[in-house]
Amino acid sequence: MEVPDYRAQIRRFVHGYVGAHQDAILRAGDVFDFYARLLMDERVSGDSRSLVASVLAYFVVPDDVLPEAELGPYGMLDDLHLAAHVYRMLRRQLPREVIDDAWIEDDDVEHVMDVVYSESRAALGKLRKDVLRGGGAELIQSQLRNVGHLRVGGLCVQFHGLGTFSSSPGRGRR
């Protein structure tokens, strides 16, 4: 079975979205790509690497706080909120060079993440606590059994449990 390329799926899913919080929602592909690049960067290790993997995992779990299947692109806001929240932690943990290397867009990563954070926070209201509780740990762990694998660039990432994963080059067949 071919493992889905979530970067491409997210970009197609939000393409052309017009509506509430569109400035954040339209950046979902860029934000996911940023975290995918961080995951592939060997300079990201330890707790930072686990945070990055958790953000990517939250993007792909189907039944999260705002399910995309029910809400369409608006359902990306919980994923984006977790990503922006974790970014605020990573920018203190990682050298600026690592952040800059992972962000390939023309816009400033700080500005984009600030917009994503403020718009997603406003949209979620009190639900943001459910998203952030353990980084969505309980939800991620229960849902990853259904996802299992994720293709990120040239790597196939297999999730073994919360914060633990392995990666290997290749097409990601199982």
C-alpha cells in the first residue's frame, strides 16, 4: 500500500479556501512542510524532535478536535494551533539557522506563525485547551494506530507510539 503524501493532500485540501481565518488556513501546507523539513533535519533531536513528530502526527489524525471531514478546511485550525504553539517552544530550543533552513517560503516565519497562532487561538476559544492538553497526546496516541505511516519527502515515517517513530528512505510501502 502506498503511504499518503500529506503535504500534497493538505495543499490541495486548503487551496482556494475563502472564509473565516483564511490567512491561517491557507498556510496549512506551508506549516506542515516546515515541520516535515524539521523532522528530516539531523540537527533536531531529543525533545525538539518529539515535539516535531507530535505536530506532524496531529496533522494526520482523522478525528481530532476540529475534524476536517466534517468542517472542511476550517478543521485545520486545531492542527495549526498546535503547530504554532509548538513553534513558540522550538524557537527557544533550536538555533535560528535550523528554523530558517526549514522555512522555505518568502514570508517571515515569525510573522506567519504569529498570524496562524492568533487566528487559530481566536477560532478555537476554550477548545484550544483540548488541543494543547499533552500536545493532544491522548488523541494522537489513540489515532496513530490507524495512521501508522507517513511519507515526508523522501522518508517513510512509522509511528510506534507517542513521540516514538522511525524513518527510512523510500516509497513507504508496507
